[in-house]
Amino acid sequence: MARRLTPWRWAVLGLAALYFLVPLGASVVFTVDEPGRGISFDAYTKILSTDGFVSSLLLSLELALATIAVVLLLMVPAMVALRLGAPRLRPVVEIVCSLPLVVPPIAFVAGIVSVLKWGPDQLSRTPLFETFVAIQNPSFPVVLVLAYVVMALPFVYRALDAGLRAIDVRTLVEAARSCGASWPQALVRAVLPNIRGALLNAGFLTLALVLGEFTVAQLLGYQPFAVWIYNVGGSQAQMSVAVSVLSLLVTWALLLALAGVGGGRNRTANSRG
Amino acid sequence: MTAALPRADVAPVASAKRRRRAPGWLAVVPLLVFAAIAFGLPAFAILDGAFTVGGHYGTTNLTDSLQGPYLTSLLGSVKLSALAALLGALLGLPLAQAVVGSRSRWLREAVLTASGVLANFGGVPLAFAFVATLGNAGVLTVRLGLKDSGWNLYSFWGLVLVYLYFLIPLMVLTITPALDGLRAQWREAARNNGATGVQYWRHVALPVLAPSLLGGLVLLFGSAFAAYATAAAMVGSAVPLVTLQIADALSGNVLVGQENIALALSLDMVLVAGLVMAVYLPLQRRSARWLDA
């Protein structure tokens, strides 16, 4: 017996729709309707030509790609190895990957700032100093990639763990090995295709994380996309809202794509908890 | 469980192969080394700086961080997060129940996908969307004349209103699996024994949901407590929050020693967040046990 939508259910859903849709609708109105001047789409058409938009977006995308590559290269072999040969390290890895949840981004960046100060303060005569300078190169700040990989660890761990739990890694690898595959071949051709959904899930989550990240980048003085929106907001309110609306639409499209690929089962893993 | 079965058949072959290959933990080493550098160093720097006073170790920074404006900001953050989390949980539960109870696949998919998006829609864009709606020159503020009635988005309650925008969806995502786990038979059994709807919720559903509800509440608190971008883009420093205080101390004209106060405040935050996780993880495990059974 299917239950009907009772009146209180409609009321709850209606109120929720109101609360969640009004700010979006109002933002769109805000960007196209200038009081006294009528409707104009300038806020949207000017975005591309505004100083810093392209470069900050590109920087964010590059950071995202680098972060995804590093986090997957670190995590996939480790997670597969945990299933095959080193189950006793499992709690260690689980704790290491959960620790970033306990350190809020603002506290993490406070720590990073003081580590970076060690460079000029204490290491200026050692070769390590060069490394400190290199990772802070403003055209591609590696230090942000390092920070984002750490921040992505909990989500990537959960996504990959769910994916690997669903398949029998040991049997797959042993089957591949007895057919003559080398270890890398077994990993790439037998295991990875079977956790494609989990890999995509992890990749999308990391992408969303990096594209929206503000705290670490701002306090370290770099200007990827989110920081650029913030900086533009000071002088061009309409455009910053227009970009905010667009960035929400992009996130929406990304997560819808994720829901389509992942079959919708892993959606609760999307939460930033 | 499934891994145990085939393992028995191929064990001799596998163990012969295992002897020849590099030990499995080698693949875990890069991850651990990376974490030790990229996470361990900053974590050590927080501890080291928080306890360093003028070149010596001492607890002055920590005691200072619990006094005056720093204490105000810490308490402000706790108050804001607690209120926002409580409201988010109270409002998220009926919404999730309305979705689960409706049995409409379409509605369910739509709301859950939207929640997945909105729970991640924090930060600067969210702040700007609300500024455009309810800020001083916002569309609703101007059209409805809210300013005359004393509305101010850049305030404590303004922040609560904005935080709910990502906290309610987070609650929906957290509590929906638990609501799915409530069996129809339990409700029927309660009804057959003469229970009213209220009695069913009071004596059956809520006790089963309690760990998930508490877990969700704690998760929401942690999420609101750590939020920085939204508040920074919206209120500047009009509302005292510990995240804003840390950012000020880090990026402002840093006086000597002020940076160590920022690190001490960071350590305070880590302790609160650690407490949150210490409460959340056992609760989550407990609710998972109930609902999987």
C-alpha cells in the first residue's frame, strides 16, 4: 500500500523548496536586474574578459588535476596492498586518512604557515631551503597540492574502500597472475577496471573540493578560483554573484554526472562529513 | 567474508608466489611518508608553536587563547555551531522523513541529489548568493523593505540562516539511511498492539534513530565549527568567530607572538574537533549495527 503525500508532507517539502530555491532565484534576479536600468546580462558577458578569471580558473583546474593524480597514485596501491598482503596496516592507514577530519582547514593552514616560516628562519643555509622556495612558486604552488591531497584523504579513502569492498581483490589478482600478468598489469588491467566507479567518485569529490577551496589558498596568498570570486566581490558585486551562480551550476552538473556514473548508490559518501 | 572462500583453494599457489614478491607493506609506505610530511609537519608546527613562548616551552599561549577576545570568539563559534546544528537537525529530520515516507522514487532521487550538491555548496558562492538575496542591497531586502524592520544579514542570526543552507542537506544525507532502516513491520506491530502514531515515534522510532540523530547533530556541529569561507566573505569580523580570529592573527600585521596565539587557537579547535569525532564515530558504529542487522 503506497502512502499518500499527506498535507504536512507537502508543507514540509514546500517550505524546504522555498528556502532552498529563493536565494538561487534572487541571485539570478540580482545579476540581471539593476535597479533603474532594467534587465541586462552584462554581469555574465563580462566575466570572460575580467582580469584574473581565466588565470584563476586555470590555476584551480591544474591544482585539481595534480591533486587527483597524486592522491590516487598514493592511495590506490596502498588500499589494494591492504587487501592483499598487509591487512595489519589497515587500522594505521584508516587512522592516518581520518586524522585530517580532526584538523579544520583554518588550523591546518596555520600549521602550514609556520612550517613555511622555518624555511627563511632556520634552513636558509641548507639545500632544503631551495625546496621550500620551489613549492611556493606562485605560478604553480605545489604547497597547495600537498595541502589538498591531505584534505582529500578522508573522502578518497571512503570512496576507494567502498569500491574495493564490493569486489574480491585477491581472487582477481591471483587469476591475473596465474594467467601470466605482472604485478602492475594485474593492478591496471584487472583491479582498476573493476573499481572504475569508486575511482571516478574519488576523482569527482577531489575536484569539487579543490575547485571550492578557499581557506588554505587565501591565507597562503594564492588566487585560485574561489579566492578570485571573493576578491572580485569587493568591487563588482553583480559579477561575483553571477560567477557564484555559475559555479553552483557547474558543481551540480559534476555531481549529477557522478550520480549517473556511480549508479547513485554512493551518494551519501558525497557529504563532507 | 567472500574473500575467505577462494583463498582456501588457491592458498598453496598464492603463498609460493607471495614468498617471491616484495612485501605488501611497501605499497603503503609512500602514503605514510607523504602523510608524515604534508600532515605531520604542520600538525607538529601547531603543537610546537602553541607551546612556545619567547623561545621556551610554556602554556601561556594556551591560557591567553582562553581569555578576553579570544575566549569570546571561541565561545561565539561554539554557540553559533551548536545553534545552527540543532536547528539543522530539527529541520532536516522532517524533510528527510517527508522524502522517505512519500515512497516516490522521483522525489527521493531529486532531493538526495540536491542535498549532495547543497551540502557541498559552502564557502564564498553561498555567502554571495545570500548577500544578493538578503544583504543590504539584496533583492528581497529591497523589495520587501526588510531593512526598516531591523533585518541585518551580517549578524549572528544571519549566519545561522546561511549555515542552515548546507547543514540541512547534510542532515538529510546523514539521516536518510537510518530512516530507510525503520521497518514497516515495526510500525505495523506497534499499531496492532494499539499504539498511536505519537507512541510509535516516542517508543520505537526515536530510540532506534537516536544514535543516528545524535551522530548527525555532532557532524553538523563539526561542519559549522570549521566553516571559515562563508563567514569571512559575509560578515568580515562583525561576528566574533574563532576561525576569523585565527585568520586575522595569521594575515594581519602580525605582532611577535600573535602567530603563536593563532596556533594555540588552532590547537583549541583541533581539540574541539577531536572531541566531536570521538563522540561521532562510536555513535555511527552503533547505528550502523542496528540498521544492518
